Amino acid sequence: MTAWLAALWLSAAPDAATSAAWALPAARPCSAADLAELTAEARTPYRLTCRAVLAPGQSIARPVLIEGAEASGAGLDCQGGTIGQAGVAVSPRQPTIAVWSRRLSADHWSRPTDIRIRNCVIHGAVRVWGMGADGGYDDLRASSRTVAHTAAAQAAAPSHVELDRVTIIGTGSIPLYVGPGVTQLSLMNSTLSGRSVATALYLDAESADNRIANNTLAVQTDREMIAVDGSARNHIVHNHFTLGGRPGVFLYRNCGERGVIRHQTPSDNQITDNVFSGTSWLRPRLVVVGAREGGRSYCKADRGYPWGSSIDDGDRATGNVVARNLRR
């Protein structure tokens, strides 16, 4: 890695005084052999545990997997290059880029932190996931039946994931899925486009303190553009939404889905200074706080416990600030 690129990575690292309590040492720069394997033609995911900077004109055709604590500090700067294959659908189990925790035991997870992805055009989807990343919901269900579920989910999930100046072109799956318990993720100066059978961006239950700022969201969706499902203290600010007649941001709590109790409510979020274009004239739902309030057939699937959505199907969305959003 050249001296100026090394300096760039170091200058972008979290301030040591504010991050010493959680941050791990930065990963090593990727070697020439690492980069050759990363950019090789292959169908299997490449396990990224170093900081990769592509040469101008390079691309990555294979999926990228950033998994476990050993991947903490890893990063990818595509310098305008692409990841994935244009128009090729990806699945939730094998997205274009996966930032996942790995289960070690019944209640212990190895999670990656301090992940940076920059200057990339990503065909398909990015999924960031802690509990449930093994493909099942048994661990989430079991944890949700304990009083400290929110803290456990957040401790198990990736944290401090930064996506900056990226374009994610959806091919059916949700372009950016932020899974249960994920904290301190940021999407900045980026574009979400393409198509999705659901939303453009999903902030799932027990996630918190994420920042969505200065982006363009122009995905052809079948639902709202952003779902805030039992996710708290997020900042969704200074974005431009091209809605195509669909709703903008829904805040709710998806009570009982798959039998998982939602402990946290969609509260204390800030949704401010955004611009919404292409709204429906008949029902221009820009930001809807309390979009469900129960009313789903599966809400009873989490009954029997004295907390969260097990005793209350309501969204209970409180303390949210929705202000200075413009309709054009």
C-alpha cells in the first residue's frame, strides 16, 4: 500500500480517545496475494480480514464475507470499481457483501467491528447481521424470551460499520439490510437504486444509533422506502427520496414475527431535513410514526412473556422528531 493510502486509512480511523472502549486494532493492509484472490473469478465468497484498496479499473465478481471478530478493522475501497454482477439476483443467505457475526455457543457470538466500505458500486445487496446470521431464528427467539434481550442482541451484532460514497443497485433483495442488534452503522453520501421486492433499507428490531445521511434513495420498491422496525435512536437526515408513488419512512414494531418478541420500540429517532419527490397525490405518506399498531396475523406468536410485544402489540413509538422534511 502506498504511503498516501495508508495515511488515508489512518486519518479515517475512529479517534482513539472515544473508541478505546470497544475498537480493536485496525486490520493489516491486504497483500498482493490477498487482492489477487479477492478479484479472482469464483462463486464462493471471499473472506475479507484485511484492508483492501483496488486499483483503478479493478472489480470484484465474487461475494465478499466479513465475518467474526477476526475481520474487525477490515475495509474495502473500490476506487470506483464494482462488486457483484449487474442484474444478477442475490439471496438473503448469500448477498453481495455480508458483514456477519459467527455463533460460538448458545449465548456467545464473535462479531466484526470497525468495518469501512467506500467508493464502490455494489450490484445486489449488503446485509449486516448478528443473531440469526446462521440462517435460523431459534437464537433470536430464545434470546427474546429473556429480559435482557436488547443488550444481548446488540452485543452479538456487528457495530461501527461505515458505508461511504457507495452505490447499491438492488436486484430484488433489500439493497441494505441492517439486522437485529446492529449499532453505529452509517450510510453516507451514497445512492440506493435498482429494485426491491420489499424496502430499500430495513432497520430491524433492537438495532440502534445508526446514521443515514446525505444519501439518494431511488429504489423501485413494493413497500415503503425505509422500515424502522423496533429500531431506536437513529438519525435519518438530509436524504433525497424518489418515491415513485410509494411511502417514505415507516416506524413500527413487527410484533410476534417468527415468534420473536420485540423488546425495543421505534423511539427517539430523528427524521429531519429530508426531501421527498414522486409522492402519491392521493395519500402522500412521507413519514408515518406508528405505522402498524399490531394488526398482523402473527402478533400472537410471541405470547406468554411479561415484556415487549409479548404483552403489547402496539408500536409504542415515542420521542421521535420528524421535522423540516419537504415534499417536491
